[in-house]
Amino acid sequence: MPDENSLKKQLQTQAADLGFDVVGVSAADLPLEKAQYLSRFLEEGRHGDMGWLEGRAEQRAHPRALWAGANSVIMLGANYGPDNDPLEGLEKKETGLISVYAQNKDYHDLIKKRLKRLARWLIDEAGGEVKVFVDTAPVMEKPLAAQAGIGWQGKHTNLVSRDFGSWLFLGAIFTTLPLEPDEQEIDHCGSCSNCLDICPTNAFPAPYQLDARKCISYLTIEHKGPIPHELRPAIGNHIYGCDDCLAVCPWNKFAARSQETAFHARETLREPPLSELAALDDTEFRTFFSGSPIKRTGRDRFIRNVLIAIGNSNDKSLLATVEPLLSDESTLVRGAAIWAYARLETSNGFNEMRKQRQPLEQDEIVRSEWERASLPVDA
């Protein structure tokens, strides 16, 4: 086995050769405050529908509870910086905004293959055992990455890098090797509150705290039911995820576009027209989003998101797009279609439509959407 300094230098070289932009080493432990934060987050119900966070909280808070043999965690980051400002699309109401990370192929597959190759090299070079993780296990990647010196968790709870701003995909290699940890990065947020101020749904109760139940990324990706009425207008044209708090960070002035072509946006996903997306049936949805993380959300949830964006567009020409979805097989889609239709149509036009359709509706939840949408003020 090479000496530790030599091994870490070789590790950095190998990681760079595999396409990683940054690498750091952390002990396989997290400070007690991280476990306490997670416990409060769960106790207050801020995780919403994400029951998997609660089910394996102990392993998430304590890396050795996930794997008792772990001594070190090698954290790696791959730059996925975009070539444009994601905030530019907020004013293009007839198009949908998709989070930068999801504008091409699913990064999990690519990163995991690279991690496995790096892990095999490590075993051949230094022995020991390894396990690799890419957002698929109860691992607190962001605190570990901060502890490994890759960046710090900003006031929006996401990782920020001095070199890559907000745009790093993270992966982890747990190993039995007792590697020397790198120096933890300090917090460089200072007095800035841009990320907190821009959030359309006020998802940050305080700096360094997140209430996922109000987060647009959670609502459009993880949340399975109807999106709460009071949050729908603030979602704007976000249809899958949200980059607002990331994009506004001043540290992005040091970020550069990713050199990895697999992370560059597909033109069809950069600013897709809402009218075209709303017309997708299940087969077309699966084909259009083949290889994309969006596919995992499913057609019905995705069309729900598109309809919320249509309702926020103020574009009456989209009524023709919404009307067929009032009869969609999915109750989730029908409910969102009612809301969108009511937002775009005149009161008389909507009430006429309601008289024709509500009596035929069997689902009580959807019937309540008709009633609520007919109120003078949308609550």
C-alpha cells in the first residue's frame, strides 16, 4: 500500500481522469448537531411525503450505522453548471422550467459507474473494502461533502462551492481505509440572504432551515397528491424542480459551464412549450423522458405540474389544451385541470363548463375542486 499522502494524490488524479471535478475525504462520522437537525426536521413533519427519510433516519445521521466497517468517506463532485442563467426562464410563462440537473440524462447512472471504477482502483491500489452511493441510500451527502472540504451548506441548506457555485453532483465512496480527513470548508455566506429572499413559497423558516412541504422541488417531484391551493400561484412555471435559490447565489460568478456533454441541456427540455407537454399520454411521456429522472415521477404527477404552470400563465389560448384534461383518467390530472381552467376562463365561461361536467364527476376530491374553483376568490 502506498503512503497516505501519495495515495490521496493518486486518488485525486484518478478521480479527475474519470470526470470528477473535486474530491475530498471525511471521517465516517457526523457531528451531533446534524443528527439533532434531522430529528427536529422529522418531528416537525417538514419532510412531508418523504417517509423514507424517517424510516432510516439513524443510518442517515450516523454513517457507521449504515456500514459499521466504514472508517472514511471519499466525497466526489462533478460540475453540472449550465450555460445560461436559470432565472431567465421565469418570465417565459408559456414554457415550463425544468431544474438544470434534470435537463438531460439521469446523472445517477453516470456518476455511479464512475464511482465504481474509482472504488475498484482504490481496492487494487490500497486494499480494504468499499461501498458506493449516489443519492440512493440514507447518506447525508451535503454535510459529508462540507466536512470533506468540497464546499459548505449555505443558508438554503444546499452545498455551495467557491469554485463551482451551486452546481455539483455528489457521490460517496465509503471505505474501511483510515484515510486522513481533509480540512472542513468554512461558511462563506456572510450576511447574504439572496437564496432566502427569492424563494417563491417561503420554504425557509430561518437561515439553514428548510420546510420541504413548501419547497417547489418537493412539491413537483416528491409530493404525490394535489399541490396545496395556497402554494399553486407561487409555483409559476416550474414544472420539475426549482433552481431559484441556487441560481441567485453570488458564488455562481465563479462557476463555469460543465465540460461534460452528458450534463448539457437537451434542447427539447431547455424551454419546452406547456401546450406540447400537456398533450402527452403515458406512452408518449415515457418515450419523451426516456433516460431522464423525470420519468420516475410518472406522467400524472408531471401533467399535474404542467397544468399548474398553465394556470399561472395568464394565456387564455391554453384553454384548448386544458379542456381535454378535464376528462383525463387520472383524478390528479382532472383536479389540476379544473384549477387551471378556472384561472384562465371568465367566471361565466367556467360556471357553464362546471354545470356540464361536475354532475358527471364521481370522485369527491375532484368534485370539491369544482366547488372551490367556483368561489369568488381562489383560496
